[in-house]
Amino acid sequence: MLDELLYDSKEVVKDKAIRILLDIRHIVETDQKDNIMNLTLKLAHDEDSQNRCSALKILNEFAQDMG
């Protein structure tokens, strides 16, 4: 469901989905973070520039986790 919301046509829905995804990363186990990263990489390689921008927002926050 979250995957679908990340691709919503409404920017406010996308932004909320990004916030939830970023909140989830603090709760899930390390091996589950790979699933979050896969969702993000899928966005990053999308043809829609808005989706690529959404991926950048997520990756910017993940940078803190990656060291």
C-alpha cells in the first residue's frame, strides 16, 4: 500500500507517504531496511521527475543511517 502512495499524483499524499516510510525505518529490523531501500531505488529510476525528487528526499534522510 505504501508503495502505491509513493506514486500518488497528489504531492501532499506523496510527502505523507515519504514521512511514514522514514518513520518506519526507525522501527524495522536492519534486514527489513533493504525493502525500504528497494522502494526508494524504484522511485529513483522512475521516468517521472517528481518521483525521482521523492527518492532524493528519502535518500537524503537515509544518508544519516549510512554513515
